[in-house]
Amino acid sequence: SQNLHPQLKRLLTQKVEGILAAGKSSSKKAAPKLKWTQKINTGTLKKRKPGLAGLLPANAQLQAIYKGKEYSATVDEQGRIELDGTLFNSPSAAATHVTKGPKDGWILWRYQDEGGTWLSIDRLRKKNSPH
């Protein structure tokens, strides 16, 4: 992604310079339409492991309450969230499924600790963070 920024800057500069040059060469001609067809090599995307991998055991129950309605989900063996028959790699993706819009799933979803108290899964992430 570090190489992407200079490539985009160079591409944008070339396009803008082309538009400006076309406008100066003939006031009767319309500026060419901008076409974003050039492909930029972004490298290989790394597949991320599921967000809850190693944080909760398989079959752990999750709970979310949104607009007064309670939602239940289960963590699978790989740390994915199963909700409504769909698997989600991240808590936020599962939260977006519930809210139908962007939502921080680390805040929305809760897990039950050993004492039976429902806690935000964000606590697990912070507790297990290397920082």
C-alpha cells in the first residue's frame, strides 16, 4: 500500500495536466472526459484471520441489542461469527448485518464471562492486544 500512493498521485497529475493542456490548445474543443481505466498493481492482498480467532472458544455465544431488539450469534471453530446462517470474519461485518449500516462490532457484540456477565468483546481485544 506504500507504493499505491505515489502511483495514484502520478496518475492524477497526468490526467489533470492532460485536461489543462487540452483546454489551452483550443477553446472550441471540449476537454476530454476523464477515464479511470488504468489498472494499478496493488500487490497481493493478505487474507486476514477472523477477528475473534483465539479470543473466544468455539460455540461461544454472542449477544447484541440494537434498537431494543436482541440478536444472538455463535463463534465457530475458526473465530468467525455465525449469524442468521451467514458466517462473518469480523465483528463489525456481523454488526453491519444487524444494523443495515456501518457499526463498530467490537462495541455492539457482547460475550458472557465466567461469572455470567455480558461484556463487550472489545474488552477481549484490548486484553489480548500486544501493546
